[in-house]
Amino acid sequence: MDDSSFVRTRRTQTANAWDIAKGTVLIASGLPLPIAGTDGYHDFHAHPEFTYLAGVGVAAAVLAFDPGEGWSLFAPVASLEERVWVGDGRALAEIAAASGIEQVQPSHALGDWLEARRGEPLALAGNHDFLQRPGAYGLQRWQVLEATVDEAASERLSMVIAEQRRAKSADEIGRMRAAVEASVPGHLAAMRLALPGMSERQLQVEVEAEFFRHGGDRTAYGSIVGSGPNAAILHSTPGGRLLCEGDLVLVDAAAEFAGYASDITRTFPVARQFSGIQRDLYQLVHKVQQAAIDAVRPGVEYRDLHLQACQRIATGLVDLGILRGKPQDLVERDAHALFFPHGLGHMIGLSTHDAGGCLAGRMPSDRFGLKWLRADLPLGEHYVVTVEPGIYFIPAILEDPALRETFRDAVNWSRVDSLMPFGGIRIEDDVLVTQTGSEVLSAAIPKSIAGVEALRQEGRS
């Protein structure tokens, strides 16, 4: 099945799930964001709901659905000035071929399309900047049309799309494999090339260059490279800090391919080997991650996987003299979250944090140990999730007076204070849920202590 046939099937399945008898749906792709003081724009990434249903990622485009007539797509045609500065863009015929939509029209035709449906119910999906800037989508008469958006219907339709996106097709899984394959050489390069005196930024450049050399279209998200204490900043932006011999380096970076993301993290020593508490904590995180991956299978609640990981982390921190008390009690109090504040992982696909991570009707928790959990649902076959436990010494948490008082009896604070410059450790893989278990898509990147140290020896020889 070619790409356009695959996307047509997807649109049919979504329309059937929507079950709309009357009305229209507009799905906007989003608008380029200009960079002030330049003639350029930030890298454009179409709203994933648009990409999922259109099969293309065209800026300032609108996918439209009418239950009686099916799908239409309205896309911009480059002006003379735009052709001079940024090129011709994608021709309407090319968009039609890639999307499998016969009715692909210039953006200015959207007004007449909506005029013919005046007074019908209207729902929006995709990027809601359409409401604030309809003119940028070619719709100059929005107010005259007197259209009222049904917000409840819009929310329901987006929820249906999110549910449709959970299980990945063979085509989607193939694209995600390609994204991972482009990411692997970058992580191997990081572990081989990192040396004392190299900056985080320099290491980022080496990692991302490998992504592009091996077929990545772009980075799936802003690359995270944190050395020493910066590894405790969960989304640390690579900067000028120089790697030091006693540091750990956390690299959370991955490629995107054909719109689909990968998301991978490895942590390794700047030295040839892990030492002391580095080795102990790394071994703990590695065991926690492996146990979680081993438990992945259809029907397993992701929230349960997270809580089991919390229990194992609490047990390990008690064994290392960092936490005090019974692990089960510590998890019930959320003491473990002082060192593992985020969730075990998330769905991944067209977005790094993909849609559909929370089952309908389940509300996010306000518990300290659960409020950043991004997945709360039973896993299903062909879901792709990340599994990414971590342990961090985050000053913003560990130096907070209220938290120190709340957990004064649960933490060996003198030990923690001595470890405050430690930074953090995270190990993250992309995991495909199979019929009977799971497959680690990013397994080609070593993560055992022996495997990581072998690469460090190779790079330092």
C-alpha cells in the first residue's frame, strides 16, 4: 500500500469513528512563526492532527471534512515575493498525490466552501490559531460567515483522533524504526567522543551531525546535553559548560523521520569508567528500567509500571543510605519523587509526547509523585512508549525548605547535601508493545555498565 492509500484508509477510519451526520470539521496545520529581526521563520512543524489525517505537513493549510462530500484540503499557493525568497513551495497537484485527496484547492477557496455550508455545525481540530488568524489561512470573511465553533464537539473529535493514533500501523512503526536507526549513531558518537574540556554544545553538534548523516529529517525535539550538575536539569539546554573528568553526561536526543519521532537517553561518565556512587546509582536505574521493560505487554496499566519503578527506586535508595524507611511507605508519601520527580515515560509517534496518553475519564493526579506522569492507560498491541526512569539531585527540589521539613525523617539529608553537585542519571528507550510482550526499538545503543564502559574505552584509546 502506498502512502496516500494508507492515509486514505486512516481518514476513513477516523470519519467512521467521528460518526457525524451533519456539519463540518476544519483541521488547521498551523502557521510559521517568524523570528523577529530577520526574514526567516522558526522550523515549521505541522499540528500532528493535521499531519495524521492529511499525510502531509503543509504550513497555513486547512483540511476540511463534510460528511456528505468527504475530505477537501485548502493549501497556500506561493506569491511572487515568496517564490523569490523561499521558493515555490509544494504544488497543489503534489499535495493531492501525497495526501490522496482529490479536492485540493488554493486557500482563498475556503471562504466559498464554508459559505456553501453557512449555518451548519462547525468543529475545529488541529491548530486553533485558525480562530485568531483566519486571514493567514486565506479566509478573509470569517466574521461575515457568522460561524460558531462547537467547542464540545471539537474536544470530542480531537479525543477520537488521539485514540486512533495510539496503535501504530506497520507504516508508522517503519518510520519510527527509521528515526531510531538515524539516532543510534549519534548516541554511539557521544559515548565515543566525549572528552574532558569538550563543551556540551560541541558534543551536541557531534550527536546531531550523525542523526542527519544517517537519514534523520530533523531532531525530534531540542537536544538535551547536561554534564555534571546540569544533568539534574530535566530539559537542560546544551551550553558552554566544559565536561570534567569526574562528571556524568546525560544525552537525551533523537532524530525524526517522515514526521515520526524517536526519544532516547543515555548517561555515561566522562572518565573511562563509572566510579563510586556513580556506578551504584547507574546500576540501580538500569535495573529499574529493565524490570519495567520486561513487564510491558498488552493490558498492563502504564501507571502500575510507573509505581513499580518508584518502589524499586525507593528500595535502591534505602539500600544506598539516601532514603530511610520502608520503601512502600516512602512511595505512598512520595518521598521517592524527591529523586525521581517525572513519570516513567509517555506515548511517542507524530509527537515526542504523543496524543492519547491518558484514557478518557482519567484525571491527572496532583500528587507530588504522580503529577508529571504522562501516560495513564492500559497498554495495547502496537503502542509505542518510552521507558525512562531516572535519579537526580535537583537543587530546586532538595533545597526547598517545605519539602525538607515534610521529608525530614525520610531522607539522609547530610548524605544528600554532599551529593548535590552529582547531577542525574536517566536511561530511556523506545519500546513497541507486541502481541506477547515488547520490543526495544533502540536496543542497539549500549546501556549496561559493561557496554557503556567499552565504548568509553574505545573513545579514549
